[in-house]
Amino acid sequence: MHTAKQAKQHAKQAKHAMTGNGHSQHAGEDFEIDVRALRERAREHLDEGAVTEDYRADRDAVVHMLNDALATELVCVLRYKRHHFMATGIHAEPVAAEFAEHAAQEQDHADRIAARIVQLGGEPDFSPDSLSSRSHAEYVTCKTLRDMIRENLVAERIAIESYREMIHYLGDRDTTTRRLLEEILAVEEEHADDMRDLLDRE
Ligand SMILES: [Fe+2]
Ligand SMILES: [Fe+2]
């Protein structure tokens, strides 16, 4: 009598078993990979880099979408930086530190999005001229600490909604990009939480 754990282990081993004819077989399933054809296709289009023939999303549309997300992240870096340096008042220090931390994380998002654009064969658009018009979130300067926090919360909520839409759009057609956006979305949700907490404390 097999335990569920043993059965799972067995299925895992069978999944990795390769037969001599270059086909990988999954025990008890019809799913079969034609490894030879797969290897040939991989060699044929070397200039395509990470984009293989089975890439099911519209690559130009995804690159365009990611460039808008890149613009959004860059505008968020600039807004958080501005707020970091302009934060003054009795409660300013921890808030300014939080703004700096967020700026660094938005920069990390921008970098990861730019890297994915290149991986997809596109070009990341860092053009300062069109940055704010392509960004989903706005660059708002603000005078008071409270206004800064509120404005950042608005921007985070915009980012959250736009990432959710992008993830929905991708579905399972480009799971690598989707996973990246899901990871970024989780951080944007933390950012929004942080801003709401600060607003409550003000
Ligand atoms: Fe971000
Ligand atoms: Fe954020």
C-alpha cells in the first residue's frame, strides 16, 4: 500500500525519466514533449533570445505595456525622492526614511522591468520627455507631509490596479512576465499599506 507521499515521489521520478528516443514521458499521462523538435526550434532562432516559438503573447503589446509600467516606476522613484528630501516637520524623519526606502524599491522594479523588456527583444524607454505622459501615476510635489503621504497612497493604488490589469491581460500566455508583475504587485500593496499606516499616525 503506497502512502500519498510515496505516490507523489513516484510521480515526480517518472516525470523526470527520459526514454532513449529523446522523448520525455510522464507515467500514465498522454503529455509528451518532442524533445528533438524542441531542440531544433531552439537552434533555429538564436537571435530571438529568450523568446521561443511557443511564446503565446503579443510581444510588441507586452513590450509596450512594460514600457508604460517602466515609466510609472521611474515617475514613482522621482516623486518619492522629491518627497524624501522635502519632508520636514516634527514627524518627518521616519516618514522621510520610508519615502527613501520606497524610492529604492521602485528603482528596483524599474530595473527588473527594463531587463525583461530586453529579454523580450524590446528596448526600454527611459526618455525623460515622455515619462510623465506615459506613466500611470502622477508626479505631484506637495507642500505638507500629510499631502505627500496621501499623494503617494493615491499613486500606489493606481499602480496596484494597473499591475492587476496587466497580470489579468497576460493570463498564462507569458508566465515569466506575469510572475515578475505579481512580485512587484505584492510590494506595491505593502507600499500602500505603509502609506495608509502613516496617514493614520499623522
Ligand atoms: Fe513599484
Ligand atoms: Fe510602490
